[in-house]
Amino acid sequence: MDLYSKIEELRRRGESFALATVVSRQAPVSSHLGDKALVFEDGRFEGYVGGACSREIIRKQALEALRLGKPRLVKITPEAAAQVVLERADEVIIPMTCASEGAVEVYIEPLVGKASLLVVGGSQIALTTAQIAARMNYRVTLACDMPELAGVSLESDIQVLDWRELEGWLPLQNPAKTSIVVASQGHYDEDTLALIARWMPQPAYLGLVASRKRGATVLDNLEILGVPKTALLGLKYPAGLDLGGRGRDEVAISILAEIILHKSGKAWADSAGVAKEKVPASTQTSSQPLPSSPQNDPTLLREIQQVASIAAEISAVTSTAAASPTLLPSGMAIDPTSGEVLEIARAVSAEYQGQTYYFSCPNCRAKFLKNPDKYLKGKA
């Protein structure tokens, strides 16, 4: 085995393993000074550091070193010489139970690979979470709609995918080493969660940036798309610990803090682990006067009338386009639930009776699929 090439490949792939090296021996033993072996998280053993007795001892100690993330020196010596069995994090003395009277010392070095984080979305929270994680030594992949990254500068080691490529990317990842944060904030949450449910239903962590109410709506929409709620039992929404943060940086930090806590297996003081919804400051009682009403504020009334006029013009154009589909430019479609003219490349879609329909958001698609006839009546 070309050990060093193997180690380089494992490090490149971000895998975790332990390197065991014989650093001292006392004959008779079968190992030699400098003998090496690799021990993987699943217990696989490649290489040689001694016979059957030593091998199993080193396997067990290597797995423990990987769990703690700390190196240790393992001394295997005849029982007569091991009058006191010492067990510390950095040094372990274990009696040799085989017939051999020899002794061997093996240094075990855990090489823990980078944790993998998939962030879905081009929102400010998604981008900030990816940027901070990359600086925390995570192996970060950002999946989004490519136009969302126009003018955005990312860390050079962040892998970027179109979210539609996740169908090919997810099956190649190790679920136990992959945390996922979905933060497209309503644009393609359902579509990516459907892919996750199919290809990686149980990642190390799965969080959705959404309120409790919208998170429940997303799960309802997924059921309409054929993804049962039981397929995503581990989905956490809102994602992140309740640290009281509001800005995108603070929200991103709360999400990463929850991933770290989840990985450690420790419990958060808030046993529910769900951020509590707070009343916005703007809705709290205040001594400040209320805004003027349109009736007694001519400027405000004119602004409202202007907005209403623009809305009416847009509605007229949309109605005309809906009545005459041939007027639509190439690459455009009409949302049957609202009549809105959409760019197909940025819309969500659904198949019904052999025809593809396009929608401005997943909620519109869900409404359509619940009762298509309601929106297609008179348009056949």
C-alpha cells in the first residue's frame, strides 16, 4: 500500500481516520519500528502494527482517539509488567494477553477531516452562513440560482452549484459528515428539500430558515409534491439557536452554533431548541404619534394613488397576456393562480395532465395542485 498517497487522497476527500505508528518494540513481537496502519471511523483497518492481539487493541484505541480528536500513546506490555493500568487521554497502558513476552508502543494520531456544510440559497443569510463557515474550516458548498450571485464575492474555497445539480451531488456525500441549511427563503425551499428527502433524508443536521408557520406550510407543500412529512423528521425550523440575534450575521452565527452543538451531542438550555418568535419593536406600545392617514395627508394620498395606478397598468397588461398567450415573449409564462407574467428560468413548475405550468412561488404551485380545476376553468 502506498500509504502516503492514500493519506493524501483521504485528506483531499475530507475523510477522518487515525494513523497508528510503532514507535518502540521489545522482542519477541512481530511488528517492526516504523510499521504503520490506518484505522477508519467504521473500524476498517489497513496496514500492520502487530499480530491479532495488538491489532484489536489498536483498533479500539484508534476509534477512541478519533472520537476525542486527541492523539495518544498506547503501550502494550506483558501483564506482569503492567502492575497499574494507566488510562489517560494521551497515554494508555494495556496488559499484553497473548503468549508473547514482548512489548510494543504505538503512537495513534487522529486526522479528523473537515465537516461538510451545504448551504442552499442566494439570500443574504445563506451567503453569510457560507462565508463564516468557510473561515471555520468547513468544507462548504453553496447551491443556488446562479443569477443570484451576480456581483457577489465569495471565499475562493467555497464550491458553488446550481441547486438543480444537487440530484447528482447529494448521493456522493457522506450523510454522517454533512450538515445542510436550506435558506432560499421561499424561492426553491420545497424543491431542494424534495431532493434531500430522496437522496439524503438523514444528514448530520438539517435546518430550514423559516418561521414556524412558514416551515409548517413548506412541509404541507412537500406532501402535495409527494414527499411525506415523515421523510424529513429531522428538519429543524427555524434553523439556529435562540441567541436573540436579528441581523444576517447574528442569524448565521446562531445556525452554525446549533450545528456545533448538534455535533457535540450536548443539550441546549432551551430544551425545545426552537427560536421563539418575538413581537417586532414596531408593533409594541409607543408614545410616538401614529402615522397620518391618507385622508388628512395629501402627499401620502397622491403616493397611494400613484401606486394604485401603476398596479392597474400591470394588471391590464397581465390580463391581456393571459387572454392572448401568443403575445408572450419566448421564455415567459403565466402563473395560472395569479395571472402574473413570469420568467420561466426563475419560476417553479408542476406537471398536470401532460402540460407544464409555471408559478411565482411554491405556495402558488401548492394551491394549484390542490385544486387545478379552480384555476383552469374557462381557460381550456
